[in-house]
Amino acid sequence: KAGVTQTPRYLIKTRGQQVTLSCSPISGHRSVSWYQQTPGQGLQFLFEYFSETQRNKGNFPGRFSGRQFSNSRSEMNVSTLELGDSALYLCASSLGHRDRVYEQYFGPGTRLTVT
Amino acid sequence: GNSVTQMEGPVTLSEEAFLTINCTYTATGYPSLFWYVQYPGEGLQLLLKATKADDKGSNKGFEATYRKETTSFHLEKGSVQVSDSAVYFCALKDSNYQLIWGAGTKLIIKP
């Protein structure tokens, strides 16, 4: 079974621009979660999508948004980029059983650098 | 609120040394606890878990025991290998079905 794939793997953007990251979950998985990983803040939960609906949301500003398509692929968008948005963005997929949220499979991440 | 605190890294050990990575948590109730590992260039993988007090999770020679009285879930391994070099994350599952993460501890094993 193919794992979670994320594209692109690396991105360099300028402050004020916007960016879209993509995540393809493992076949059969209906839940996709997004995380931001930085040296200072560690891993922080952005949001989770399940069957095209946002089911859970972390504490991030509205500049961060996402969506999920009918094939479970997900995108996240960051508008008006700030230097502090530089991070590794991780996507994780799972079957979607909430009490087994730990059974997530992570992709390798997209490294975003904002200059 | 809920939080997870891990010992700061990097932790540098020689091959075959004994490993302990400390993890303590703050949470209401009795959350499930987890250790994840992130190898260089890869995504996180679930290493082990414990769902109730006194449970011991184990995998690949790693162990961690859920200690309610000390709110801890320390990761241990008796004899580390170079291939264990990675970043280790402690996490808990909160009542909103979210994972709350520690900051991660980088482990470097020297041959």
C-alpha cells in the first residue's frame, strides 16, 4: 500500500504571498490531519478533515485554511505569508475512528521557507 | 489545559548504552499516552502506546510505563543502536480526540 504523499516537498515563498500544499492519504483512509512543526513550538495541530468536512480545528489564525476532496485528498492554504510561517507541514491520514486518533500515518512533510 | 513536557535534547549516547527520555504530562482525567519516532527525512511513526494507568507499552526494544501518580511516561531502551538515532515525541490524546505533543527529543547514537 502506498504511504501518505505530500507535494511539494520544498517551497520557498515571499512574505505576503499565499501557498497551497497537497496531501494524498493512504487508500481507504477518510481522515486527513495537518500539523505545523517548528523548532520553537514543536508539533501543533492545525485541523482535521473527515469525509470532506472539517471535524476538528487547532488554534491557528484564519489565514490557515484547508479542504478535502471526495477522494479524500486534502489541501491546505496559507494566505498572506509571514516569516513565522516557515515550518515543516505534516499531513497524517487515518481511517477516521476518533477514539483511535493515534493510528495516524504521517507523510514526510512539506518544508516551507518564507523569506 | 493539557500539555506534554519532554526532556530537552539532543541526547547523545554511545551504542549499547541505556536510554531514558523523560516525559511528563498535565491533563484532566486519564488520557491515553503515546511515543512517536521521526527518522531523518520521514514522517512520524507510532512507536508504542498505553491507554490506562500501569500499562506498559513496548515495541522494538523500547518500553514506557504509564505512571498516574507521577503523571509520567518515560521512554526506555536497554541497549541503543545507531539506527535508533531519530527524534522522539511523547503525546497524549485529549478529550477532544486531539493529540497533544511534546516538543520532541533528538537522540544521537554514536558507534
